[in-house]
Amino acid sequence: MTDPALPFQLGQVQLGNNAFEGQNNCYVLGADTDAGPTTLVDTGIAMPDTEAELREGLAAYDLTFADIDQILLTHWHMDHVGLAGAIQAESDCVVRAHEADAGLIEGNPEAEAESRETLERLVDEWGMPDDKREELFTFMELGEGGAGDTPDVEPFVGGATFDAGAIELEAVHLPGHAAGLAGYAFDGRDGRELFSGDALLPYYTPNVGGADTRVDTPLADYLETLAGIVRAGYTRAWPGHRGVIIDPVGRAADIVVHHRERTEKIVDYLRESGPADPWTVSAHLFGELSSIHILHGPGEAYAHLHHLEDADIVARNGREYALVASSPDLDDLFPDVSDLALRPGAIPGPG
Ligand SMILES: [Zn+2]
Ligand SMILES: [Zn+2]
């Protein structure tokens, strides 16, 4: 599938895997021109079915893995980076990722140990029960193969620009869902467009707090990312999952409003029920959890509680957070984008 309205070929291979948010996108640039490197944005999870789908999808652009010159990754999650190693092995292409995620993508032992340590410390601090912790870690171990063979990675920082055939892509750091989440902006049909990775998705709110436990202030970072998307005024966003977003500004505003509503719910809950740990708050918000949601649910609750703690609206005592402001004003905690939001309250969680 390509977008005929653009002045250059933007190819899209949709991968039908059901891991995480499902239906990962691999975007194809420069297949129609010799003017610059043939470039992929993200690759899909390293599973045989997905690899076969990607090979077949690329064949529609007369490409094999060996033809790829450059891979730009949006973040370290395996459903985005998994096949990068296999493609690099066949093509010797350059693989680029934001410096905050490059170590994890390369399988750097120090980066992995640090990430694992933070994860284990936080699931303990969140009050996750032992049986759920075991279920989560078993789920994660079983899925490890999806990360594939690790590629060599060239790290970059936000603002870096890359030649991608007919267009130039500018890396935009969009932290929150992952520490090193990078989007790639370019001149599109009627303004700047953005490959948004999992920073902006059409149906889910990208998880914050659990999806990358290395992020110190996940909700604050993510809200700044969303405010940045609003300010930039992108005219289209090409997300890491599912179809194109035709109003990225409205979508970003929606997600801000959704998070504010979720914060209000948590404040109400603490007011009614007294101090609670993130696991308990998560159970109130999302109910019983399985698979990766065992991590994403309490992570999301933690992201909100931590945001409230930084504003002195709640105070943490051990694992529990208590409401200390009786009628808190949340205006300072969220960018004011309510006039731009399209469908407030219409977003399911925990994503
Ligand atoms: Zn992700
Ligand atoms: Zn994803």
C-alpha cells in the first residue's frame, strides 16, 4: 500500500502480528528512486510469520532484505526492532536509533542489566503480588525470541537529519512510552508529517509507566511530547500500529484530555478509599490483568501517582500514595489543549 497523494512514494507494509498493540507498520521510503538510501522505518517482531509477511510486503516494492540501505527505528520494543538484525545480516544496512534506546536494541549487557534492575525494583514498589510477578516474568521470558538477532546500531539525538531517498527525515525525540522514542518528521502534502512510532496511535493510548520503566517521570515526559506534537501542527501521523492519523493535533489533544480524566479518577479513588499502592489503583482502574498488561496496568497507575506526587497533591509513604490536597487544581499538571480535543473520554485503557 502507498499513499498516492504524496509527491514521493511512501510505502507501508502492515504486519498482522498480535503482539502488544498488534498490526505493526513497516514504512518504506526511497524504493522508487536511486537518489538516496532505501529506508525502512521500523521492522516488526522477529517471528517467522511476521518475517514472511515483511518479505512479501517488501516484494510489492521490488525489494528484498538485501536491498535495504538504512533502518530508522522508533524505539526499542521488540515489535518494532525485532527483524532489524535479520535485515542487517542480509544487507549490511545502517540501523539508527535514539541514543537512549540504542543500548537495549544492540543487546548491550550493561543497558539490559540496568533496565532489568529498574523493572524489578519498580514492580516491587508497585505492590505487585508474587503470583502476578511470576506470571509477568514468565510471559516476558517466553516472548524474548521476538527481539531477534541484535543489530549494530548508530545512535543519534533529536534534531538529527537523515536522507531517505526523495525526502529528508528529521528525528524528533518523543519520550514517555519509551525513553528513546523517536519520531521522524518530513515535508508532506500540506505541511509537516510525522512517523510517530508508539508516541501517537489511532485507537490506543500508548502505555506510559510500564512500557519502559527506565523513564523517571513518564507522564510528565509524555504530556510534553503530546504538547510538542500539538505545537508542531503535523498534518498527518504515520503510527507504529494500524492506519494513518489524519488529525495528529486533535489526536494528541484527545490523549491529554484522557490522561487528565484518568488522573481525576485516581484522585477520586484515593479520596474515597484512602492511601493505596499502584497495584491497587490499577485494579480499580483496569480490573484483573494478564500478559503484558500485568506490567502496563500498574505502570500506568504509577505514572499518574508519580505525576501527582511531583505536584504535592499526593504523598508517598512506602508503597502507598495518600491524597494530601483536599481539592487539588489539576490545571498546572496538564497542557491546556481541551479546545483541540475531538473525542474526550472515548479512549480505552490500559493500552
Ligand atoms: Zn512500544
Ligand atoms: Zn508498538
